[in-house]
Amino acid sequence: MLLHERRSVHLLLKTRSRTIPLVRDEHFPGTPIGLGKSEGIEPAGWSERESAVQIRDKSDTIGGCLPSLTLSVRPSIMSFRADSELKTAFCEAARTLDAQLDRARARLVSEGVTIEDRSNRTGFDKSGIPYFLWSLWFGRRRPYGPEIASVLVDLSYLESPEVGGTPEISERWVAEVFQPGQVSRIRREGQRSLSYETIVATDMAALVLQSIERAEHELPNSV
């Protein structure tokens, strides 16, 4: 489908007022996501438009069993950036963020932090909407009596396909206490938005470690 055709389809989705069912993220259940995402997490910049496309394409596989959580889509007019512009802007932002990560990596590893790259650097998404995403997961575990205390922090940057979008980083975290193979006995979670300019001007190692420590402090000190 050509770009202008694709945009007209998604404009139609936005201008019809309706209610869209959502499911919850396996790792960040407090955040609504579209149905059937294989990675289990919808990155920063999730939008009503993308959720509508995912649900349209995949609702048949759910057997009609949908949770009660809903989101009302309000009519709006959206302007989209050209694919080539999106790719160029994303590549520049990703290079800057990768350089920050390279400088932070040694310190993070020395502090027992694992790093997982969950980015979508090709921009491909089966919805047909260019989806350029930089996403890094930082995790740390420690013994918690007979259980395990785990913290996961996700930093994500989504190149907005809409004209006039503000560059920002989404930080989401989850802290858990569990026994291997069992449902978490304790779970805390949260999120915040940070400006892109702040992140690229900040020591990423210090930022991530502070976020992990804040999340760890959300767990009880005693078993």
C-alpha cells in the first residue's frame, strides 16, 4: 500500500469515535497495549491509532474473549512525516543514544546490570506504519531470602510518525519478588517521560542505576 493510501486508512480509524479493547503487557501490566505483540511489551509512543490497527488485524485470533479495559478514540486530524524523513531522524537519534550506552556499558555491567536491546531499527511493523524504535532493557536481580528480587527498567525512544511530535524517552520499571516458575508475590511498577535532550546530556549509567535503585526501594526491606 502506498504511503498516502496508508495514511488515509489510519485517518479513517481516528475519525470514527468508538471503543477499543486492550490487553495488558506481560512485563508492565499497568500499561495497555495492542493485542498479540510477540515481544510482550508495547514501546514508548504507543498510540490509539496503532492499537486500532493491531486489533483490526488480530481480533479473530482471540475467540471473542476480550478484557473489559477500553479506550475511547476521539476524532482528530493527523499529519504524517515521510518514511525517508522518519528513517533519517531515527538513525541520527539512535546513533546518539547508542554512543551514550557505549560509554555507560562498562559501569552498568560492573554493577550487576544486564542489558538487552529490544529495538526495532528497521522500522518495519506489519500494521504498515513505520515504527522506528530504540528500546533498551536494564535488569538486576538479587537474593531475597528463599526468593528472588528482580528489577527491570526500560528506556525507549520512538520516532514519532506525526508531524510536530516532541522527541522524548519513556522510562518504565517493574520490581518483583518471586520464586522461579511462580507468580510474583510482590510487584511494583511505574513510568515517567524524559526529554530526549536531557537523556543525551546525562550520564546514562548514573541515570539507569538511580532508576534501578529507586525501583528496588519500592520493595519491602525484610522478607
